[in-house]
Amino acid sequence: MTDTTLLPTVDERSVPALWRDQIQSQLAASERVLAWVQTDLDQRLHFERGLVALTNLRLMACRESGGSWTQWPLQPGLSLRKRDHAAVGTLEIVDANACLDSWRYTLGHDPSAQRLIDAH
């Protein structure tokens, strides 16, 4: 018998199908996805898919072109902020010293970005 409380959790209704298997393979035992935003622009504002996900342990992100996940363990002083300008949203992860990374998206994804901020 398997104890499902120790398995990583990805809600099939919430995480886009494109990313579900990829994120599932990154999760630790008992880690669960709390919120996410699918991004659709790169830093030069060219279309490129990506995903930023908040779990109960960390923030993690993947860009389609890179294929590898970056991650930041949740800790005091780490925060998320978002802003928009000219129909482009920007989500940033910052600590006390600097912006650690940022992602861009068209404003149709802004509600998901706000849910991610609220969950953090």
C-alpha cells in the first residue's frame, strides 16, 4: 500500500497540461503546487512559453527554450512583485539586495500572476 500523503501533488485541474509532467518530476515528496502563472513572453518580448509555480517549499520556474528549472527556497526576505506597462506584465522575485529573476507575460495571464502573489 502506498501512502499518498507523501507523494508530490499536482492538481490536474489547475496546472496546464503542457507543464504537468515536467513539474511533477521536479517535486519532492509531500511538496504541492499552491499557485502558478503561465508566462508567454521572453525578456525581449518575443513569444515564448514558461511557467512560474509556487509550492509549499519553493518558487520554481522554467522557460520553454531553456528546459531546465530554476528554484528559490521560500525564506524570509524573499518576495514577489508584479507590475504592468503597455499591456505587458512583469513578475519579479526579489530579496533584500536585488531582483533575482523576472518573467514577462501578456495581461491575459495577470489574474494567475495575482493569485501567485496572493498565495506567497
